[in-house]
Amino acid sequence: MIRSNAVAWALCSLALLAGTAQAQGLAYVSSEKDDALTVIDLATLAVKGTIATCKRGRHLQLTPDRKLLVACTDSNVADLIDPASGKSLRRIPLGDEPEAFDLSPDGKTIYVSNEDTGEASFIDLASGKKLKSVKVGGEPEGVKLSADGKTLYVTSEVAGLVHVIDTASAKLVKNIKAGKRPRRMAFSADGRELWVTNELDASVSIISTSSHEVVATLKFEVKGARAEDITPVGIQITRDGKRAFVALGRANHVAFVDVAARKVTNLVLVGKRAWNVTLDKAEARLYVVNGLSDDVTVVDVAGAKALKSIPVGRVPYGLVVVE
Amino acid sequence: MRLRRFVFLLGLATGLLTGTAYAAVLKATLITPQDDPRFERSRLERAYLGHPGGPAGDGLQVALEEGRFELDAAGSSVTLASAAAGSLAAARAAAQAAEKAGAAVLLTDLPADWTLAVADAVKLPVLNIGAAADSLRQQDCRAHLFHLLPSERMRADALAQTLVTRKWSKLLLLTGPGADDQQRAATALAAIKRYGLQVVASKAFKLSADPRERELANPLLLTAGAAYDAVWVVDSDGEFARSLPYRTVLPRPVVGDAGLVALAWHAQFERFGAPQVSRRFAKSNKRPMTANDWAAWVGGKLLVALATTLPKGPNAAWAQALAKTTVDGSKGTTLSLRAWDGQLRQPLLLTDGQGVISQAPVDGVLHPSNVLDTLGADAPEKTCKIAR
């Protein structure tokens, strides 16, 4: 009796701790005009410093061994940075004008979009060798790999297509017509749906990953904003697959979406041209990178409210949380 | 008339992607002036803002090349033929010949009166990519004539809005002797009136070194005797306007055809994927992309959009669909054609030639339905009497 009480008490205090604990760790923000990452302390929500990196840093992502990888469009490389030391470990050539990338589940291969040449390239991270490349539509942007690593999805802004690429053969399997200027993608928790933001259609195209057809389109509306000012780009879906967060670009809001119902539940006012979104590990806070106000807005997910905006570098692009 | 033809064929070798046995072909013909005086070497070298930098085919080809994937995926293709015409009559004949040969759409980079002659000679949709004259959007509008280059009025409105945001409300208006300049000055005055600006003095200028004409030609004398916030210069030719900034009596900015200029495009525009477009253009054509090149490029984009929305045509269906087709012009918003005058609504860029200073419509200007319609003639003005 006493023992079980003690356990209950311990569980209770753990839960309390989890609920009230200050966010720990750091966020790293790339910026297109600073050749540096801005480091934010998540406990204090203040800028801790910067890390010099390659030119025009854009997409950044954590490798499976928890290193930071940032693609630099003007340097044509990725910078591999050790977050522990804040130092660059080495640089990996990514081909012409790399913008966004994804990593194979084993972390060995980088799949990158080459903006100017209209290609998706497969790069060996260890050697920096280009393994394969696939010609895609103009200005490829978002890159997303299926969980099993077999299927690669690349958006083309110019062609308005989502390209489906078989990674084993490096062959284009299908082109899916999305909306105007498809940008970024996220998978549903079960991997059966791919959500694609359409910057110039104020919408998300929901694609079935089995049929590779658009099964639904989610339109965004913001009171007081015209459809042409709603320009969705960044998207993330929670681990349980219940909610999606979509940055609405020039509408200066981020939308919370009920994934199953395909309905917007909340709109949160953030900075100018909300560009990319990142959740922390607890999925309690959402970090929204604002491209035209040079800041990051921290949003409390439970309360659907902006807590603070933190000034970062010039034309910030993406953010990664390291906890 | 000499008819030059080349065919640009895209998207037929696509087995994997389309699965269709027959790809529909959207045939388009571009009609341009033969021996175009705008492209004389000395004019091109001066690169005046708002003047074309080279043939319209350059931008069109870039757009069609970009569209290859989309066309492939839709199982469609676009072919582009071109014809050069030495006179209005030749342009008309070229248009009729293209129609007879099965063209679905014509594109014209021609003077205003030639453009109108072409539109009146055919039933096909005509995309005007070279004539900015408001007459083509107003009294001379045609139901099947569409305009991709912004009109003079749109440019004047963009500039007037910008002056309002700067609170530079008192203007000295200088007008040149060019054939279009009186009309363009009247257009500037209409925009000035619409946005509540004020002309404190209006003078004619002339390019001359003759001391007897110094009142007309000397920038210091022309800009003396009035208190103004900015000088608005109307100069279709460009030489006088270029020499005016920093030569005014008062330290005031020059706007209009030099200084700060409102344009459809500038190669230094940094937002909305514009640098990629400018870079692709420069790579293909070894010159910077101008506003006229953008209009031609967006014409190509429109053809691709049309051919992918209705991959199988036929021509009549394309003609009908065109007015409702929207296009991504890399200016941050989807662009559509105005129902009342066929003009492509679009943001404009304010540039000093070095970079893009700002955009129009400016922040804070309001409109009941689409803020882009604050640039140019709006629906309630009913300046085009033809029903569409």
C-alpha cells in the first residue's frame, strides 16, 4: 500500500516535472544573407550566439548521429556541424544551387534538390561523391524520403508537380500535378498521405502514397487576408499524426490543422512571411521562421498563442531543434 | 513580307510519363517587326530602363523550356513559329497565314497600331507582349486581345502610389517631344490626379545644345522657378531623362523614365524565385532580363499553362480557356487576366536600374476585390466597351 502510493507519487511528480520543465536545448536557424546560423537558447528564448557557415544557408536537418547539416545554395555545399562544439566538421559538395534535402534512414545518402539545374541528386555523405541524379521540373524545392527510404518525393515550383522517384533505380516513376508552386512536404504518421503545400494556391494537396493521386485539397482562409496573400510553405505533422502546422507565408499566420478532419482549428499570428515551422521534441512549442521580419516566433501549441518573437539573422530560412 | 519559321517542339518523347499515344500540340506564332529599330546596336547598348533588351523570342523560349516537364506530364506540347513583318499590312498577312496554318494563339511584339491590325485580322486569341499603349486596353480593346506587358497607366499608377507613400506630393512634370510623349504625359496626369498628387509646374523639354533653345534644353533652367518634391520626366526616347538626375536646381529625385522607374521586371529583383528566372534567362541569352523579356516569358508560361490545363485542345477550347488561365510570374502571387480589358494584373517593381527599391501596389492602398486592380484602368471606369 505504502509502496504503491510512493509509485503513484513518483509518477505524479514526474508528470509535473514534464509539464512545467523549462524547455532545454538549442535551436539553430539558417539565414540566407548572413552565412551564419543563429543559435537560440530554448530555456531563455534568447540568442546565444552565431556559428559561421557556408554561403546562403537554407535547408538544415539533423543527421541520425545528431550532427547539423545545412545546405548552402551559393557555396554549392552542405556544412556538417557538430552542435556540441559549434564547429564545422567538413563540407560536402552538393552540386549546383542546392536548396532542400532529406537523408536516407541510415544517414549515408543525401537527396538534394539542385535549384538551377533542375535536378535531384543523390550524394554519398561520407565521400561527397554524386551517386546519381535525376532530371526534374524547374526550380525543384522540397525533398522528402519515405520512411522505408525507397521512394523520394521532390516538388518542382515551376512545373507545379510532385515528382515520385524510385531511389533504387534513380528513375522518375510518376509526376503528380499539385497546385501552383508546390513547396514543402510532410508525411502523415502512418505514411499513407503526403501533404504538400502550394504556395500560390493557398492550399495543401493531400496525396495518397499508394495511388500517387491527389485525394484531397485543403484550402486556407484567413480573415482579413485575400487568397493571393495566403502563401503556404513550411509544414510539419505531429508524431501521432493528429495535427499539422502550416506556415501561411504572406498571410503572417501559422495554421493548426486537424489532420483527420482536414480542417483548420486555429490560426496564430506570427511574423512577416512565415516560412518554415519546427516543433520541439515535446511538441509543446512551435518555432516559426519569418522570412521578411528576420525573426523566429515561438508559439505555445496548447494555447495556440505566440509567446515571443526572437530577432535572428537576415532572411531566415529554416530551424532545427537540438534537445 | 519575309516569313521566317522555326519550330520549337517540346514534350513528344515522353512514353514513361504520359501513357497517351497522341500528344495534342498547341501551335503558337510570334509576330515581330522586321529590322526592329528598337534593337539597333546603339539603342541596345544604352539599355534605357523600360526599353526592350532584345527579341521577344528569347523570353518565350526560356518559358517553353521551363515548361517541358509540366507538358510531358500532361501529355501535351507547344510549338512556336515566328514571323517577321516589315509593315502593318505584312503583320496582318502574317497573322492570317498563321491562322490558316492552324495556330491556336498569336503573340505580338509590335507597335500598337500593328497589334490592333493583327487582332482585327484574325479570330484567334492574340497575346500582346510589346505594346504598352492604353488605347489597346480602352477604346481599341478587342475581346480576343490580351496584354501581358503592363500598360502605361499601370506604370504611372505604380509610380504615383510610391510618391504618395514617400509624401513627395508636389511635382514638376517635364514632357519630351516624342510621338507618344503627349499621350504618356496625359496618362501620368491621370495617375497623379487619382492619387491626389499635385503638379506645380509643367514644361516641355527638348534635346539641344543650341543656346537659343536653352530654356527647353538646360536641366538647370528647366528645373528652376518652382518648389517641388520630385521631377516626373516623360521621355519615350530616354536620352534626356537619363541625363536629368543630379542635374536639377533643387536636390530632388527624378522619377518617370529615369531615376525611379516602374517596370514589370528587373533582373535584380530578389524575391519570389525571381533570381532563378533572371538567371535562367541570362544563361540562355547572355544578357539581363528586361521588363519586355518578362512579358514574353510570361506569354510562354501562359501557353504552357493553357496546354497543361486542357492537354487535348482543340483550338476553340484553348481560345475559350485562355481568359480564365492563371499564371505564376514569379512575382509572389498568381496572375490572372482582367475580365474587362484583357490586361494581365500584376505587381510592378520600382527600380533605379541598380536594384529594386520597392513594389507596387504599395502597402496600405486598398481595393474592394483585388489590390492589383489599383494599377491601371479598373472595371467601373468602363474604358473598354466590348463585352467579353
